[in-house]
Amino acid sequence: MNISKEVIQEYNVINVEGFIDASNSSELEESIRNLIEKGSDKIILNLEKVTYMSSSGLRVFLMGSKELQAIEGQFRVCNANEVVMEILTISGFNMIVDIRDSLEEALA
């Protein structure tokens, strides 16, 4: 998994590439926590280049969503492919996490 970060408008966008699984989900979690600790209250996870995600990724999404809700922030996920979206839907995370079809929609 590769992670890059950028700021677009008032959002910190985390671009993720590859697999999100037990071997690397802690790295993604650390990236989100670091942004929150530095004062970010608007984070978007861009999954455009994520090809697979395990339940470890779901845990990270839940953590990000809960921590930002606690400070009245915004946590959004965008560009989930069919496989990842199916995982999010089956697990019910589409009811918990703010999921948008595109980065543009997530920024709106």
C-alpha cells in the first residue's frame, strides 16, 4: 500500500493505492490520527487506486469516522471500486461512513 497526502480546499486528502489489509492498515490509521492530532477536522480517503480491502480497513474507517465526529469534523471516503464498495455495503459501513462516488463530490 502506498499513501500520499494533499490539501484540496479545506480538506486533507489521503490518496491510498494498493491493498488495505492487516499487514498495513496500521500505517493508514497512523496517517489519519496524525492529521487529526495536527488539527485537521476534514479528511477524505481517496480509494481510487485501492484494489482490495479487508476488515482491517473497515476498522480504520470506523476509527477515523468516530474520531472526527467527536470533534464535529468530517470524514469522507470516495472513489471506492465495485469490490471495495461491496465490502462496505455488506458490512453496513455505507450507513456509518460518509461515502461519495468521486473526489469532486467529496469536496462539495
